[in-house]
Amino acid sequence: MPRPPVTLRLLRITFRLLSVLAPWLAVRWMYRLWFTSPRFNEPPREAAWGETATRTTLPHALGAMAVYQWGKTGDPIVLLMHGWSGRATQLGAFVAPLLKAGYCVIAFDAPGHGRSAGTSTTIFQISDVLAKITTVYGKPKAIIAHSFGCLVSLYSVAHQQLVLEKLVCISAPSSAVYLVDGFARHLRVSSKVKTAFIQQVEKNFGENLWQRISASENIQSASFPVLIVHDKEDTDVAWQHAQQLAKSGGKHAQLYTTKGLGHRRILRDDTVIKRIVDFIHS
């Protein structure tokens, strides 16, 4: 197993010391990191996909949001929704097949992501930007979402009256509590700090926060077909989350699993892309 980067090792040491010497400071720092959205370099293939789009900015209270459009205005819209620390162009491999099928493709960089303004964000802010996108560009026929973008999309369906004909959830966590557990393990924080962090989040957003943003809860509001796509070797989000989502989605949910594509390469697999486009177009 590869050794963690030096920065991560130092971060873990610092949290270990703060957990003993100043736990309140560890909680405050963890809280800040949780909502911070780090940006990563855009690979050449994604930059090339972005160059083929009509790129504009959408004014928003949070700042200018980067929006991408491929295809003709007036065609049925498929919206691409990236995940945490991602960007719109991560789903660029879907563009050409969707255009060929007769769709207009819209995507945006979430607040604090890609070319959009900000350094941090929340599921509620991203959902608010998504609502404005649908107001300006028109309601999408379908959304293709990845990872955290699935939580955003399902929250918007359940709580923001987003109406769709189809939804595709790729590599989706079934609950946000799972993400908190993973974040705590990543930083190696003590159980005391983790508990205090959860309490702080609940204080600011409500004790029912985890239920409100749970994908397993919100998929039950979907009255349209939902395709759940997950790789059995995903090391970021275990594929059992897909099983749980499919169970919660009931008769409206379909489960499609792959093997050997992981959490991100699944977004560029030709077989997966064809399966998803066929699902939307059927």
C-alpha cells in the first residue's frame, strides 16, 4: 500500500496533537476543511471537451458560476452534475453520444469548483445553483450525476421540486453520514473530535440534516426511472451503497454494475456511456 503524501501525514499528526491539547480547535479546523472544495488540475482530455462547449457565466449571489453548453438550444436537455472536488468537464465523454442522440447538454461547475467562484460550498448552495440553471436554460429531461452530485440531484428532487423524466446516479453514496465517517478516518481524528464536529454541523444545519440529504431517503421521492451505476471495485464508495439505493428506490430504480472501472474511470467507459444514453433515450 503506497505511503500517504507528506502533507497528509503532517495533517494527521497535527490533528492528533490538537485532539489532546485543543480539541475545540481541531473541531473548528475539521469543520472548515469539510466545506472547503479543493480544485485539482484539469486533464488535457477534459480541457479539450470544454473547448468544444459554448462557455458562459451565470450571475449568482455566491459569485459567477461557469456554465457549459453543447448542442442546440431547444433540443431536450440532459444536465451533467459532477461530484465533490470535480468539475463539469469530468463528464465530458457523455457529450458526443448525447449530441448524436439529439440532446442539448448543459453542465456547470459547482460553487468553489472548476472555474466557478468560491472556495467552499454546501449541498444546499449547489442545489440552489442547479435550480437557477433550470430556470435560465430550461428544465432538463434527465440528469447524469456522479458521486456527491447524486446527493445534490436527489435532494433537489425531494426538496426543491425538481421534475425529471430520468435520473442516472453513478458511484453514489447512499448517505452523507458515510462521507463523514470516511472524512474522519482520512484525517485520523479522535472519536471525540468527530462527535463534536457532527454536533456542530447539526447545530448549524439542523439535527435532521442527515435525513434531509440522504440519497436513500430522497430517492423515495422519485416518481420516474432512476438508473444506478456502480463499479464493484470502487474504493471511494463501496458498491453496497448502490444496492441500498436500488432497494430504497423500489420499482423506479434499476441497478447496473461494472467491474474494474473504479470511482472515476467509469465516467469514460464506452459500454457504460452507451448503457446510460440508451436508458435516457429509451
